Amino acid sequence: MPASFRQRAVAFLFDYLLISVYLILLATVTTVAMKLMDSESWAEFFSSPLRADLVAFLTTVLPVTLYFAVSES
């Protein structure tokens, strides 16, 4: 039997909340790391567009995609 609209809405809200908490935690850790590190070394680390894109992919896109892949199976 297919899931009802209500079940799908609750599942969506749960997923949205979980991903939002993860992203807020990630932003908090990043902010603290930026405060602790020298701003010049932080800028040097992300000076390469490839490195910046790789970090963004590994910290946001990949975990969210894996979460959906694992939770759907």
C-alpha cells in the first residue's frame, strides 16, 4: 500500500530537519575554525576553485546524497 500524503509530509519534514541541523552544525564548526585559524591561511586553503568545490562537495552534497540513498533503501 502506498504511503499517504500525511506520511510523506512527515517524512519530508523529518529529512528537512535532519539536513538543516547538519548544515547548521557544519556552518558553526566552520565559523569556529575560521576564528581559530589565521585568515590568511584560511584564504590560502580555499584559493583554488577546485579545492573549494571539492570541500563543498565532500561536506554538503555527498553526505546529503548518501543520506537519501541509505534511507530510501
